[in-house]
Amino acid sequence: MSPSIQELKNKLQDLYQSAEQDLKSARSSSELYELKTHHIGNKSRFQKMMKEMKNLSPEEKPLFGKWLNEKKTALEEMYSSLFRELKNRELEQKIKTEKIDLSLPGPPSHKGGLHPVQLIIQKTVNIFKSLGYSVRTGPMIESDWNNFQALNIPTDHPSRDLQDTFYIDEAHVLRTHTSPIQVRSMLAEKPPMAILAPGKVFRRDNDVSHSPTFHQMEGMFIDTHVSMAHLKGTLSYFVKELFGTNTKVRFRPSYFPFTEPSAEYDCSCPICGMKGCPMCKQSGWMEIGGCGLMHPKVLELSHIPSEKWEGFAFGLGMERLAIVYYGIPHIKLFLENDIRFLEQFSFKGES
Ligand SMILES: [Zn+2]
């Protein structure tokens, strides 16, 4: 025979009392939580009483359901208030017993350092500053005119095929070289001038030995009676200052639309002293960049009279220089942000 509503009510009262007694006896918040789960959790006897309702009459069901809910809510509220009380007590206890030892050393902190590419930019700038050059900067998003046309690279010029360019829109690009800074300087200043333009440049190159972003430094000198001899003397001075007095420079004929004549220039391998090593591919020479006398048209496009003024320009690949200077085997190391690699340069900064 199924139990009557009175019997169920008595049973509910018993369960409630036993739960109340247990909850009040808990000594810690974790013990209290376990007791709560035991008494009113999903698998508790309390929960199972819900099933007993099916044997009651339709009039009795809501009445019993109401009692059941009242008791359960009362127990849940009791649990919450006891839990807060126990937690507070535990915290007070913790504060009393745990002491902070102020004499203990703190966790070690990582000291930041300059990236090897930034270090080599600093060194290069310092060397050219000693020759009277000063630094100019410009935006990374450039007009097509500053990046190409002002440098004697018209829209249909074949040399545009050489430069796979990131176009922002038809008239703007991510600069493919730092030469637009030279254009900006020519338009804003009057010769004689000696400027350096270091910065990040962008090309659609991405393979084992190329990265779509890298650093260049452009140098430009404008004065009267400027010759290739001045250019070679300047670059020789630079490599000797950077790599040592025995370093040599050699020019190889080349072609750029913005210089005439143009040359690629190499320096004698500072790693093997021209004996031949893997870094210089056994040739004894390292490629450093391109250079040449400024094309009269480039001067004219920036409103500098070419019958009076002459100039030279050179470009340096900064990752390339850092590779040679520090003997770094792989260009990808510059971009990986591996702290073990970067830490080796932390203390090598120079002002
Ligand atoms: Zn070598």
C-alpha cells in the first residue's frame, strides 16, 4: 500500500531535521558542501521524495509539492548562510596563521633589450652621423608617386615587375623601399643635403630566404661635383667603421631606374677574412646593397636643378647587415621572437 500524505509529511520532516542537524555540524566549507550534496543534491533521498507524489490524489499533489519546495528552499538558504560564515572564519584563520616573509626575493624579471636589427640600425646611423648625415623618416603607406614615379619609375616602366608590391588602392602602396623618404626630403629641403632614411619596407616575397617585411636604410648625398669616387669613399668608410679597418668594398655594375651609373656593392667577408666560408658562399665577398649616382631626372622631378646639383644614393638591407655583423645563420630568427635568441643581444646596446 502506498504511503498516505500524512506519512509522507512525517518522512519529509524527518529528512529535513536530519539535514539541518548535519549542515549545522559542518566544520569546514568543503565539508558543508559535501553534506549539502548528500541531503538535497540530485541523488539525495530528499529528491527521491518527488517520485512519491505520483501516488497522491490530485488535490494532495500540489499541497505536498509546496511543502517539499518550502523545506528545500529553507535548507538551501541555511546552506548559503552557513557557507558564508565558514568561509569568513577560514579566511580569518588563514590571515592569522600565514605570514608574509618580506625578506624573500621576488620572482625574477626579464630585462628587455633591443632587437639585433635595431642595434645594427643604431650602429649604422652613428657611423653616418659622424660624416654629417642626419636621419629622416616617412610613412609606411606611400603614394604611388613618392614610391615609384618620383624615382623615375613611371606606371608602365618594366622595373615595376621587379617589385611585387602591396597596393592599398590605385594610388597608394605599402612602401617597397625607403627611397620615398628621400623624395620627401628633396621636396622639403634645399641642397646641399646628407640624409639617412631607416625604416620598414614591404614586398610580396615570402619564402625561406625572404620575408614580406624587412628593414632598409637609404642614404642620400646632394652637393656640387659629386662623383662615384665620393660614393665609394663613403661606403668604404662605413664598412671599415662597422667591420674593421681591413674591410674592402667592391662595386659591380648594375641597373636601377633612379641612379646612373648604378652598382651593387659588396664588402670583403668579415667572418672569414676573404678565405671563404658558408656565410659568403666561399666567395670571400658579402652583398650589402645597391647604390649609384642620382639620375638627373630624379633630381628634376623633385625640383632640384640637375645642372647645378649632383648626388649619390645607396641602400642598405639591415637584416643582411645584422646577419653579417652578428654571424646569424638564418633570417627567420629575426621574426620568431624566440627569447633564447633575443637574450643574446640584450646587453649589446650602444648609444
Ligand atoms: Zn666568408
